[in-house]
Amino acid sequence: MVEINTAAPEEWDTSNDAPDGDDFDALEDFTPADEYKDDELAEEPSAGDSQGGDEPEKKQPKFKNVIEFVEGFFIPVIRRRISDNDGGLSWDPRWWAYPEVVARLTALHQAWEEARTSDSMSAMSSWWIQHLEPHLRVILDGDTGPMANAKADRSFMGWPVMPVDPVPAEVYEALLT
């Protein structure tokens, strides 16, 4: 059971003994040497500094490349209902034949490795929300995604490269300066 203070408002302590800004000069009375020992004031070494010649141990990746990541994590963990007709979700087992899919899965792999080795306890959750979900929506989009129209008979090899005109020299220079 929770106890609630039922005292009348006039019985509550409403005094405020904290000094106002004009009445309080902490800097006049404060001396850092009084509060800290010399070794506590020393700067902490930065990530690039070495202590005793030992470099901080760099965590090794769990998966050496995107292929190992797809085969060892992505395929076993990510499970969706894939449709073999127009609409729904599309996936082609030949994911490696689609440059956009390879690029997105490579980015997912690199972000996953970073999240895995992070000291942040929420890093992996962020990976799912900020990295995987947006990429997965595009990769598996059965209407406009890179593997849309993928067929079980493997007759679809992806959409053609988007047309592009050469960049005019004056625009090229303006973009680079």
C-alpha cells in the first residue's frame, strides 16, 4: 500500500533556504586544490594514447565480409513471407547479382559490426531501427525494390541501369568547387 501525505498545505515545508544568485559566491570560497589530489586532476588518456606501450584491443569482426554476414546472420535471422508474384515482398536467392542489394547489405554488415562492438547497450537496438528496417523495406519491396519481379525460375536478373547523360563541363566544375 502506498502512503500519501495528507497534511494540509499550510503544514508543508515551503521554505527555501537556498541562496539567491546575488547572495552566493561559490568561486570565492572554492579552491580546486582543497578538493582534489594532484593525480585526480591529471588528464585522462585519449583513445589514441597508449599506456605502457599497449594499444587498446580492437575487437575483431564476427563476419569477415558481406557474404559471411548474409549467410551467417541475415538469412538465418531475417525471416519474411516472400511472394513469387507481383506485389508483396521479393527476394532472389542470387542477392549477390543485384549491385544495390550488395551495397545495402554491405552497409548493414558494417553497421552491425560497429553496433556489436559498441559499448552502448542500445547500439544493437538502434541498428535494427535505424539501419536494418529502412534497408529491408527497400531491398524486399515487391513493387519497386531492386529484386521486384524476381521469379523462382531465375529469369529476372534485375532492373537495367538507370539512364544518365554525361555531366556538362561547366556543371561538373560548379559541382566540384
